[in-house]
Amino acid sequence: MASLTERLERLNPGDNPASLTVMRQRVHVLKRIVPLGLLALVVLYEVGLSQWIYVGWGDGYHYLAEIVVYGVFGPVLAYLLLHFLDRWLEERETSELQAQLLNQAKLRHQISCEISDDALQTLFAASVLLASLRDALPEVSPETTSTLIKTEQAMARAIRQLREHLQS
């Protein structure tokens, strides 16, 4: 059985390697998708829209269109990539926090049950000791006997309350 200090130290677990693995997988997916998306965008633009602008409106509009396409779509794509990466990081932090809080709650519940069980056993042992002390000393004064009986009743009440707490 681990000591109370060791159990409390487990309340602050380190980094979760499973979530890092998920994050790496997502980044690897992005490393494949983003370049392919950029390639598709450039090819579609250069083969289709760029040629149509060049033939229809001339050099000036063609260069202007290229500046707009490459000056807007590149940054927008970078923004979207960073936005999704930020969302994934937030999701990772949230899930790690939820897992940590769940682990802490489980450990605290376990510690609470063990502490309550230890207290119950101690109270029961003290109650048995008081009963044997009362029975072993017949010449004890009536005031002392009354005090012992009240103490036994209080301990029995505490034991009953702890048992009810542990069963709930």
C-alpha cells in the first residue's frame, strides 16, 4: 500500500505521451495535405484563370491577378493552417486537463475511502478497548462508568456514520 504522500504526488501526473502522439499524427497529415492543396491551387490558377485573364485583359491585369491570388490565398491558407493547429492544441490541453482532473478525483476518492476505513478501524478498536476496560474494572465509580458508557455510545455513533459514508 502506497503512503499518503506518494498517493498525493500522483495527483500531478506528467505529460501524457498518448496525446503527443495524436498531435504528431495530425501534424503529419497537415504536412501532406497543405502542399498538395497549394499545388492544386497553383496548377488550377495557372492553367485556367491565369490564361483566361492574360488572353482576355492583357499583361497588366494578369500581373495584378497573380499578386492578388498569391498574396491572398497563401496567407489565408497559412492562417487556416495555424487556426486548425491552434484548435487542435486547445483540444489537447482541454482533454489533458479533463483526464488530469478525473485522475485526481479518482485518487482523492480512493484516499478518502482509505482514510475513512482507517478511522473506522481505529474507532472500533477504541470502542472495544473501552468496553473491555469497563468490564475489567468493576470497582470503577458510577461517574466513571457513566462517562465510559457515553464515550462508547459516541464511538458507536461515529462508527455508524462512517459506515454509512463509506457505503454511499
